[in-house]
Amino acid sequence: MVKEIVSSSRLSYAGYIRLSSILSSQVPLSPREDIGVWATERYFIVCHQISELLASQILADLKYAAQLISSHQNWGTVRTLLVRAASLALQFYQQSEQLACLCPQHAFLKFRTLLEGASASESKQFRELLNISTGDHPHRKTVERALLSRMDSFSTVPSGVVTQHESEAWSIAEALSVLTNAITIWRELHIVITAHFIAGSRGTGGTAGVEYLLRRMQASGGGADPKDVGNDPSFSSGSFETFCGMSVKNINSKAQVLNERVRLLQPAFEGKMGNYFTQAKAI
Ligand code: HEM
């Protein structure tokens, strides 16, 4: 437990950001004695917690932006909120890239058996992000509608002089596009990561794993419940070659790049962490 600096006369830093609850929320299921696996599971939990925090801020910023823009208030603030949401979405992507450090793979496969049916596909916030990227999200629609109506009023003949209103509208459109594209490329990365870690195995949520995710991308699915999708015959297992521009070969080669990064990183970790990983691998 973190020792908080509590002062009776003023709010402490730790109290203000609720540090104690944040830092006591990493609870791996693996036994602590199996330190290589335990430490890797803790890292896995932290990665998901950071992603949930980033998602919550993206969703909050998009919500406030939609509120302001629908009441035609302060487009400068709308721009600020959406630029920040876009930047957070890029961090969301980069955060998942850090899963390359979830090595050794053996440790992941070991604690994964403890997860029962738990899967990040159950996350309401992640589902909302997917809906934003597919266009099926009320706040994205609100912002787009307001943008379109404002752009209609712009001169169709470029005068060479961009008004402040035009410049704000274009920045907002650009930020929205970065936000949605970042989530789309996150989806691709997530498939590559999944292929690397579990190859052809089923997901903890009970789906066909990589094949399920590829089919979801092909259908551009955002908010469907994976359990419902699992019952849909069009998502049933079968042979497949290409989906949404990503061929299986393409995914395999991306997974190889990730494998290579993991291979290069692993000795550095092993050097720092003594022989924990070597022991874990030997089990
Ligand atoms: C080693 C890491 C990971 C693996 C092996 C993995 C694997 C999977 C699999 C197999 C599924 C399909 C559902 C199921 O059967 O469970 C899935 C879905 C999903 N995962 Fe992951 N995942 C990983 C990390 C993450 C992370 C870090 C996030 C979020 C930041 C995430 C978010 C999601 C979401 C949102 C879905 C639903 C996707 C959709 O329905 O299109 N996953 N994951």
C-alpha cells in the first residue's frame, strides 16, 4: 500500500489523484512465488488499465466536444478537445504496441489459463471506441453534422484567405479523422498482437480468436457482442484468404516483425531481471 502524504490542513497530491486506489488495483491471479509469470501478468493488467484510462478521457473529450458543437458554442474549445482526443487515441495505439514487451510468451500463455471467460472484448469503453471508428457513435455523428452544416456556409470558390471559422472547422475535421484512423490502425495492430501470442487458438471470450477478429474487421463491426457474433453463421469458422486488405500472409509477416522485436527485447529483459525468465521458460 502506498503511504500517502496526508495533511489535515490541505489536500495532498496522493489524495487528490486517488493514488492509493490506483496503485492497489493490480492484482495478478498467478501465485507470487512464480515471479516471472506474476510480473508479466501484472504488466498485462497495467497495460489494460492504462488503455481503459486513455479510453475514458477520449470518450469524455468527445462528449464535451459534441455538447459544445451542438449548441454552437466556442468552436476553438471544440478544436482543443478533439485535438487532445486524437492525440490520446494515438497514445492508445502506442500503449498496445508495448504489449511486445509482454515476454516471454510462455509466461503469458501460463497466466492466460487463469482468465476463464474474461476478455477485453467485454469492455464497454473499448466497444465505444470501435463504434467511433466505424462511424456508429452518437457524439461522432453530432460533431460531423455540425461540421457539415458549417462547411455548407463556406464559400465554394477558394479565395486564398481562410477565415478563422474555416480554419477551426478544418482543424476539427482533421482531428476527428486522426482520432478515427488511430482506432482503425489499433484494430490492425491488435490482430497482429493476437496472432503473435495465441496464433490459431480460441480467445478467452470463446471466439475463434484471430479469425474472429479478421471477420469483425471485414464486417467493420463496432459494437456487436462477441457472443452474439459467435452465433451468427456468417462468422463461423472456415477457410479464409483475405480480409479488408489484410491477407493472412500480410498478418503473418507483421507478426514476424513483432516476433523479431520481442526476440531483440527479450535478452535485455533477461539481463535486467536475472534468470527469472530463463527459469519460467524451463518450466
Ligand atoms: C496479448 C494480448 C491480447 C490478446 C492475445 C488478445 C486477444 C483477443 C481475442 C482472441 C479477442 C476475440 C474475443 C475473445 O474470444 O476473447 C479479442 C477481442 C478484443 N480485444 Fe484483445 N487481446 C489482447 C490485448 C488487448 C488489449 C491490450 C486491448 C485493449 C487495449 C484489447 C481489446 C480488445 C477488444 C476491444 C476486443 C473486441 C474486438 C472486436 O469485437 O472487434 N485486447 N482480443
